[in-house]
Amino acid sequence: MSVRVKTQRPTSRPAWGRVWRGMGLGVVVASSVCVAGEFIADCEFIERPAKAGKESDGPRRTLVIPKLADVPALDGKLDDAVWKQAAPLDGFTRARAEAVRRATARSVKADPAEFLQDELTPSAGTGTRGYAYYTGTHLWLGLECLEPQPAKIKVNTAVSNAGQRDSSVWQDDDVELFLSPNNDGLTAYQFGINAAGVVYDGRNTRKPGSRSVKADKTWNTDVQAKTGRTAQSWTLELAVPLADLFEGDPTGTAWGLNIQRQRTTAGRSPHELQFWSLTDASAFPEMDRYGLLVFARKPGVEVLELGVVAPGYGENVLVARALNRADADVTLACRAVFEPEQGEPVRIDGTLYGPAGKEASLELPVQLTRKGAWSFQAELRAGARLIARREETFSIPDELLSVRLADSIYPLGDRYAKVRLRLNVAPVSLPTHALTLTLGQGERVVRRGEIRQVRSGEAVLFLDIGGLAAGTYDLCTRLLNAEGVTVSETDGRLVREKGPFD
């Protein structure tokens, strides 16, 4: 299947004051909440953080680096012309776990979402940025570590003066590069350089299913590093020999990648850590949070987006978006597989056509109706060359419709009862579903209503119970799909203590 379409990304709008009426039941949507996850990926963008307490909803960050012929002077100054041709590095974030803790402490409601993005983003003048590319022999990394208090940058003077190899540079202001050529979450090469240019290199391994990492600092390579200083930063130029990490030409391969920077001058306890790929606490053990480093032949396709917005029950949309920086048109094959814990996988594919110098997008529908755990993988390829890959897991709850009886259904004055509903349905699929509400006693139906087009995954509804006598009433809520088939049903009970004439 080949698809060449570009449509607006699904959104959800609040529907305040919208009223549905039927057989004496007035239903007013008082508020709505869009259930969504969004992300932006690739070398010039930052993945949006996940909600507190949850795994990241977005894809792995992807850095596509070009193959160039020139090399810098390796003086730590970042002023060589070759860096302007390299792939930019930015979008570093603070440690997620610490950001959640600080955001929670700031919130009156103890809700970290209110301040999480603010806590994840490094304050002005303290960020990390740089460039990356590779040659036939080396991976080149240039970084500028902004620091408003350069006089307070910490380095171990004794170690730095001696230039002691493989010392504990992570106790200082430093940068650590993590590379996993196998991209298996089990092995990684670590290169640490403090602000004085002292180098640590080692090989880290862990067993499948284990969080424990074994570091071997006896592994060494001919890595070259040089640092420098400016009025508001310290800088680093780093050259890593590819032959010591990978056999053959890495062009077209995708490695695991993360970059970690430590600021000892931040006045925080623990010290502030910044990461290129969103990380909970430390890049050392968290190999599963590495992004992707793609070795391209030349500056070309930049993947801006690849994934599904808030995957869930019903119809979903896989979105692929790319910018073709090359002078010639490009054709990208997009393939994705959704595998449930039980049952047959769902596979989709399409073709994204990228005109030279322009952005292009592709949207592929995918129907997911099996409840339970799912795993997902999507790839973009130009021929046999991998451009980007996204992997994640998600779950479709057994209950697609839920009503919290304990505190979500209760009388509101003498006229209305308040009901809070939650629908665990994919956002793009919501408008194709309908809700029916029935209030009755035994076989007798006293109120009935219908919401013909669902606008949001959450809603607060007010049921008109004026005129009803005191007593206990059964509330039945059904979720219907586009064919009118009930896909979920929830029963509740409403107690009216006083009637209109009591």
C-alpha cells in the first residue's frame, strides 16, 4: 500500500455548554480533557516528557549525522568551518526523576504536570548545545556547555594537572558520551571528559533483564579530546576512533546514543545533570533510554516525527514527517508492526515522498481492537538504509468506559446528578463513537439520553433528575462504535434521598 496524504494532526477541542436532550434527560458536558501524548523527535528537536510516574510516550530521539571529509584543528574552540556542516545537537533536558520531584514540590495541588516542563528545561544561559558528524575514521563531537559562573566550574586540580587517564571525571563538571553500536541495551562504550580535558573511557555491560551495570575501565581506545573556555561556557572537541567500536563502515547503521553533562555550579543537590535523550536519573545504567545515532552518507533527510499519538482502542493514526534537505527528491518506505501480547500482529506500510528541500508527511490508519499489552515498532528507510526507528510499549485497558461510583455520581441540588465518565479510546477514533445513558427502576425506564458524537476521553455530565421520586435508580451507560455495536457497558446506581415534594 502506498499512501501520499497530508492531513491535519488530530486534535480535541473542549465542548463547554453542549447539550444533548432525549426523553426528558438533559446531558450537559461541563468540561472535557483531551487524552493525548505528543512528541517531536530528531536532531533539532526535543521529545516531550511523559506524564509523571509513566514511561515516555514519545519515540526515541534520533540524531542523523553526515559523513564529511574535513576535520577541525582539535583545539577546543569550535570555530572551524566544518562544524557548520555537521548535525546540530540541542534540546538537552534535566534528569526526569529530579524534575518530577521539584515540580511536585512547587505545585499547590502536588501535581508535577503544572511545572514539569519548566523543571526539565535548563535555565537560561545554562544549556548544552553542539554538533556531530563522522569521517572515514572518527566520530566527531563538539559541545558548548553554557555556564554563567565559569569561575566556579569544578575540576579535580591534582588529577587534571597530572592528566590522569580513567580517573573519576564524573565528580567534576564533565560531559559523558555513551555509544552502543549493537543498540541492544546491554553493551555501551563510555567516554567521560571533564572541563580540564581529562579523559575516561570504558566498556559497560549488563545481563538481559538486569539493571546492574558492570564497568570495565581497563578497556581503552585512542580517543582524543580538547577543552576550552569562553566568558560564558566551557567547550569540548572530541574524536572517537570508529574502528575501536565497530568493524567496517558504519554508514547506514543506527547506534544507541546518549550524552550526559554535569553542572556542579547549579547549586542543586544532587548536581544538575542534563541529557540529550530524556533520562530518569543517570545515563550510566539507563541504556534503554538511549536515543538513536544514524550514520548518513551526507546531510539529507531529517525525521521530524514518527509514531502514533496516544495509541488506544479503535482507529489510530501513524504519523511520519520528514524534511528533505537534499537537492534531489527522496522516497522513504515506512513500515510498522503492532504486536499484541496475544493474537496476530497488525502490520501497516506506506511510502513517503519527499521533494527536494521540502517537508513531507504521511498518515497511515491502523485499527487496534484487542485489549491488553502491545509492543510497537516503526521504521523509515531509504532503500536498505535505516533513517529512523521508534519502539515502545503501551496497553489498551480492559474497561473502555468507566464510571467512578464512589464519588463521581452524586445528587447536585434538587435538579441534577453529576456523572464523571472516562473513555479509554484512541483520540482520533472518539468522534466515531456514541454514548447512551439510561436511568431506570427495574424494567421501567425513567430517563434516557444519547451523546451522538464523543469529543473527549473525559467528560463531566449533569443528569436532569428533577421530578423524580425518592428512591434508588439504576444507571446504565453504553459505548457504541460506528456500527452501533456496544463495545463497553458500565452499570451504576444513583440514590435520590428526597423527591420533589418531600
